[in-house]
Amino acid sequence: MPATQTNTSLAWFQLHCCVLLWGFTGILGKLISLPAAPLVWWRVLIVALALLLLPHTWRGLRQLSRRMLVVYLGIGVLVALHWLCFYGSVKLANASVAASTLALAPVFIAFVEPWLMRHRMKRAELLLGLAIVPGVALVVGGTPQRMYAGLVLGVLSAVFVALFGSFNKRYVMRANALTMTCVEMSGAVLFITAAMLIIGTGPLLPSSETLFVLPTTRDALLLLILSFGCTLLPFALALKAMRHLSAFGTQLAVNLEPVYTISLGVLWFGEQRELTLRFFIGVLIVLITVFAYPLLHRTAAVAPQLID
């Protein structure tokens, strides 16, 4: 097997391991009693501090230019906005709605990535991204009216994940994965801290005092699991995998996250009472689209050789 094909296969395996771990984020967000902003603040703070303890991170930071430092800090702001909206959706709706709306991200990436990477929009990617929309509509179509605010935040989280995913793809080769993760998490910490101090109160930002309060022992344990098992490990691993995959293909694989999250939600919270035939049809559409992309991508890679 050629080296490039081996790297791509390994990247797909790494990515799907990440997606499995990310499937627990919505469940942990539901289990942690903290509001969305303090939850995200503690999550990114723990990851940033852990990375700053590694000599490898400091070596990467010393080699980082001032321009790239600013770029990665800016991407960290987008990461923070994504997580604030995602966990806000979990709190205002439920884990299933929050995770399912993330499947809209490929629709946004189909427009954002070509612009950032300066290449033409691929019709196949756009069509596959649009094919997900009916599936998502079916999955969340039965959302109660009281969860509409959470649904809107879930869609916004998909917009932000499309933005930071595309930016990460553009700048992923400028630094090692741990350095990128450290700077982006630090940017998220600084942004949320400033937002809490400036804005003060709100549905996602309850009060400046709430942000800095120590979590309970139970919440602290869950935050450690969330920070290391569902953030640090998969985030760094995904950045490595992204070196061999497109942002669009990456996000399509990430669309398996709602499947994992919803399945776990059934086990933990008994959310099967809210699931209908329409829901399962929507999940099937998402799965078909997720697995169709790598096959089409491989066909497209072989096609020029056949033409020659």
C-alpha cells in the first residue's frame, strides 16, 4: 500500500476514534450541573494548563511567529463560540438536538472551505452537504417548541464549527498539533473570561461570580473526563488526521457524533421516548451521506489516472 494511502487510512481511523470520544461530550454536558459558559471555561482552561506543562508545547511556542500566534488565538475564539452555543443548546434543549444540528456543518463548510483554501467549490461536496439537510430536518423535526432556542443555538454551533474547522485546515501545517491546541484553548479561555466580565449576565453567561466558582467534586471529575478524554486527546488527534483529509470530509465523518450521542442519550436519559420513525430515517440519511463521501473521494482520486 502506498505511503500516502496508508497515511489517509490511518487518518480516517484516528478521526473516527475522535468522533466516538466526541459522542460523549453532549452527555457529559448534560450531566455537569454548571451553566454553559463556566462549563466551557473550565474545559478549555484545564486543557490549556495541561498542555503548558509539556516541554514539547513550549518548544513549539518558541518557534511560532507572532502572526500565527494571533491566528491560532483567533481560531480559539471560534472554538469557544462553538462550544458556548453547543452546550447552550444542550442546556436549553437536550443532547440529541445539540448533536444532531452539528450535521449542518458540511453545508456551511461547502461554502467556507473553498473560499479560505482558494480553490473552486466542488459540486459533489455541495450536493452531499445539502443531502444531509433533510436528514437533520427529520431528526430534529419533532423538537418541542420549548426547545426552539436550543435548536437555534445548535445551528449556530454548526456555523462556528465550520469556520474553525476550515481555518484549522488552512493553518494546520504551520505548527505541531499540541502547540495549535494549546494556543487555541488559551484563546478560548481569554475570550470567555473577557466576555463574562464585559457582558455579565445572560442565558450562557449567568454572572462573573458564577464563572470563577469552584465546581463540585462530581462536576470536577466529569470536567476532567471531558477535558482530557473528550477534548485534549481527540482535538490533537483530529488535527493530525486533518493533515491528510479535507475539512469537508472531516466534518462529514464528525456527523457520526450525533449518532453516538443520541445512542448514549437513550442509555443514560431514556430519550428513546422522544424518538420516532422520522428520527431513525433522518439518522439513516446522515449515515449514508457520511459513508458516501470517502467512496466518492476515492473514485475522484482514481479518475484522472483512468483518463490518462
